Amino acid sequence: MMAEDRILRVRALLDGVRAQGRTALTAPEGKVIADAYGIAVPGEELAVDVEEAVAYAARFGGPVVMKIVSPDILHKTDAGGVVVGVEGAADVRAAFHRIVQNARAYDAGARIAGVQIQELLPKGQEVIVGAVTDPTFGKVVAFGLGGVLVEVLKDVTFRLAPVDADEALSMLDSIRSAEILRGVRGQAGVDRWAVAEQIRRVSQLVADFPEIAEVDLNPVIATPEGAVAADIRVILAESQPPPRRTYTRDEILTSMRRLMQPASVAVIGASNEPGKIGNSVMRNLIDGGFAGDIHPVNTRADDIQGRKAYKSVTDVPGEVDVAVFAIPAKFVASALEEVGRKGIPNAVLIPSGFAETGEHELQAEIVAVAERYGTRLLGPNIYGYYSTWQDLCATFCTPYDVKGGVALTSQSGGIGMAILGFARTTKTGVSAIVGLGNKSDLDEDDLLTWFGEDPHTQCIAMHLEDLKDGRAFVAAARETVPKKPVVVLKAGRTAAGAKAAGSHTGALAGDDAVYDDILRQAGVIRAPGLNDMLEYARALPVLPAPKGDNVVIITGAGGSGVLLSDAVTDNGLTLMEIPPDLDTAFREFIPPFGAAGNPVDITGGEPPSTYEATIRLGLEDPRIHALVLGYWHTIVTPPMVFAELTARVVAEFRERGIEKPVVASLAGDVEVEEACQYLYERGVVAYPYTTERPVAVLGAKYRWARAAGILPRAAGPLGGGS
């Protein structure tokens, strides 16, 4: 069927369902859609009475499945409306009457269109293929193990719809039970391309018809010969969300450039009174050394902190790039009108008292004003922002001026200050710290678009509670990830989105489950906690990209070696199988009671020369792609001696053009803390008192390298399979 004819046929069907005031399609209507999109389903007929049921069953020539057909009964099994394996006229008649009686007992007012007579499919592996409308990402297609276990095992993976054939095929490798589909214990595997086609066609269906809220093919019977959907359920949305205003990439970059690299800033609500937000913002801008123009705006003052004050922002001479608001919420809309008339492209709204306190109308008002004038809004309800390379500190919080390559954003002010404290304690250089607050306009995809192009930014880390437009975020991430890592801490791991679902797929599509798969699909590194996000952001620019999968552990303590090995496996990394010649080479440097292999255990009593020789060998051999070092504090090799020799050897190889990621775990007395800081500052990511953290950071670097295309993506749940 031609695409145009297919769409017209389905459109007429959906319009007819809508005209009847229904949102759920019947099974026969579902089959019409399945046939239009080439979704394989068994032969079936709708019997409106007993004799038709007998005739249709006889025509199929074998056992059949009989199901109630009612627009008012979505869950047919719960209503006792399904009988499997019916054969012979007498049994068909009995099953017909029983199904109808059960349906009337389940819902006395239900409209009954008849009983569906369906071919009984051969036994095979039951899987589920479906689609759901996610509030963040829109149309999402799902795949997993199906049948009665689907909501028990919850072994499901998600992708943005539509997917192409290769991406659909990758979903089969992205579930925990992927091996079952390949065939186990002598059983043949399923026809993978047939299953993938079911996924692809469902994803195209929901992409073509946004009003379809949910689709369920459950179960799909997958065999070595094909994949057929035993049941199809289609549910329409009650309503469509209003379209969100969007901006082109050039428009985003133009406004963001003036926000992050302003030549002129106005502070609306600037104050001479200590303790006022407007006073703190002015002090930070002045004391931070911002070289551009700073214009205080205050209706009752002529001079603010030694600078001429203006009654209105419209009185400020020349162009202004950013207006920072430090006035109560109730005055923001009228002041924003003046900002708009002045042609200022960016408004930074520090005040709270908007949607976060239930004042949704007030927030909607300022958004409408801003859209009318083309002004982009950052906030409201934020701490402000820092653009360190511009010496810009537009915030009422403590200043920070250590320039570097990490851009950090947060939706929460408290998290923003945790970011600030971490950066100061660890001496992390940042390119920017940005608060997003209520995200009435500017959000993560705007910032990603900018930081992806910003030459000062090497890594982006974002704390978020939600995304306004998940697809825009994914698009921005896909543009950015090949150039630099993106780390996300997603707060709020709930399944709230599944509560009102009308299908198995909808019930499985909890908020976090979809976020997890889609963020991985976008190449984003998801951090499990706040400290992890900050450590990843700090470490990833330090580590060079790996050129292969082979990880070798060199350790002075056998116990650390075991824990480091566990961490390597837990993070989806590969412990290298040491070839005989390399094993022999390592054994030349370690005592007889040590152990080669992987980990390479040099034992704890060895002098610095043993550490140096084995590290040199690990860096020299091109078959080794990354090193994990486990140090144990001894007087024979004190912590700073280990740190200095390791940093020296790594620097020597770097000068020779040999760069490999090297991470280290240091166990010992408090002196190891100074040694770790020394190593970190010289390109070796090192942590005291932990075997898990350095390997987790290395794992994050590997995940980025795969997402960026530097290394091939690994199949399976850890690699994402896509």
C-alpha cells in the first residue's frame, strides 16, 4: 500500500472513532491499522452471533482464539473475555456464550460488537512491541519480553519514534534478556529482522499520527520463521498539547552569545543597601572585574555604588545585552515591558514567586511579554549565572573566578551552591555556572547548543529535574556529544507517568525508565548522584580518550586488585587477557610471590622502581589502552614518591605522543590525599580511600568515547546497543 493511501485509510478510521466519542479502538479496527502499516497479525474475523463464530472457526481449520470485542472493555483478559485453543462447533458455541456472559458481568453497560475469531499462533517467544506518548520526549517506541511477565520483569527498552531498521534491530540487544532471543539451550533464535520490522512499523505509525497516544502489540509471537502480533491495542489521546515556541540554531546562538559574552549589563533593582539582592548582584559584577558596562536601574536613586543610576532601563544609553532582575515578582512584568521596548535580548530573572509557588498566571504573563518582544528569559527563581571567561558574576551568591573548561548548570539554587563549593574545594576550573530555575524559556537545550560551540568549554554537566522539550534536548546533545562530553544528573526517579496508562506499554513507560534509555540513546553520560556528576565533569577533560577496550590493572595490594576488577566489570569495561609475551615481560619486574595476569600484583613491599617499570610497560605496549593503578601506602614507597614517579612517567610518554587514560586508587594514611591532588593536577585522575570512584570515572570516559564514535558502541544494556 502506498504511503499516501495508507495514511488516508487510517485517517478516515481514526476520524470515525473520534466522531463516536471513543478513544479506544476495537480489535477489528486495530487490524485495519495493522494491515495498512504491514504489521503482521494472524487471520481473524468478527462474529456477531454464534453461527458466524462456528463458520469462521471452521474456515481457519484448527484451534482458534476467541476474544470479546467491545469499545468499553480494554482489558479483555480481566473481563474473562478471552478463550484460547477452541476447536469444534460445540466448543466454539460454548465459548461464545461464556465470553459474552463474562463481559456483561464485568460491565453491564458495555457495548458488545461481537466476538473475534482469530487463528491460534504457534508457540514461540513472547515479546512486546509498543509505543507511548511521553510528556517529555513525545512519541516513544518500546520493546521487551512480553506476555504475562511483561509487567513483572519490566525488561523493556525505549527509543524516540520513529526508528530506522538498524535502530529497531539494536533494541533487541538492549534488554537484559537479549540472549534468549538469540537462542539458548539448543533452541533456535527468533527471526530478528521480523521483530525489528514490527518495532519500526509501530514507530512509524505513531510518528504519522500524533493523536495516537498508545499502541500495544502484546504478545508478539516471535519464532525462527517470523513475528506475528497476537493482539493489537490502539488508544487515542484525549487532547493534544499546545505547540511550544521554538527557535532556530542561529537564533539560539545569537541570543546566547550576548547572554554569555555581554558587553553591557543592566541591573533592574540595583541597590546601595547591603543585604539586598540588587546590592549583591552589583557588588559581584563590579568586584568580579567585568570589563563591560554596568548600568544600575533604580527608580529612587541617582547613584548606585559609584555608578549613575537610571529610573528606567529605557533611559540607559546605547545597547544592553542582558537585564538582570532583582525586584519583587509582582513588578517583573511591567519592567519586562520596558526591557522589551529597549530591545534587550536577554532577561535574567532572579526573583521567586512564580510557578514554583503556584503563581502560574504571573509566569505565563511574563512569558507572553517576552515572546512579544523577542526577549529570552533565564529563570525565574534562580541564583543568576557566572561566565568566568568574561569575569562575569551576575548572581547574589558567592563569587567564583577560577577559569577552566567545565560548564555546570542546575535547576535548583541549592544544587548550584553545592556545585560552587565543590568547584572551589577541588580547584575545578569552570567556563560557566548557570541557574535555570523554573525554565520559563531558556532551558538545557539552549545551553547545550551554546556550550557545544563555546571554545572555552570542554565538558558540560547538568542537574535537571525535568526537560521541557526532550526531543530538542536530544537533538542538541547529539550535536554536542561528538565534540565534548555531556553529563546529566536527572533527579526525581518516579514512575508517575505510568499511573494513568491504558496499555502494557504505557504502564512500563515510567518517567525514569524512558529518561534512562533516551539519554543513553543521545550519548549523554547519566550520573547516579550529585557527587558523581561533579566528579565526572571534573575528570573527563583531564583524561585522554581511549583508543581501545583493553584495561590493565597494576596494583600493590591483592585486595585492591580484586575490588578494582569488580569495578571494571561493573562499569562495562574489559579486563585485558594478557598474552604470554606480555605476561613474561611483567614478570621480569615483579617478585616471585607477586602475580602477573590481570590484575598485575606487584605486592606492597616493592620499591618505587617496580611501580615505575610496570607503569612504563603498561604505557609502552600498544595493546594496552588504559591503566588502573592500585597503590598501597608503605614506607618503602611513600605516597608522594609514588605520585611523583607516576606523573613523571605519564608526562614523558605524553611528550612522545603516547596518551592513555590512567586512573589511580590510593589506599593509606592521610598523606595519600596530597598525593592524589598532585596526580590529578598532572593528568592522572586519582582518589584516596576508594576503588570504585576512579574506575567509575574511567567508565564514564569510555561511555563518552563510544557515544562520540571514537570507539565502537558495545551491544547490550550497558552499551546501549545503538
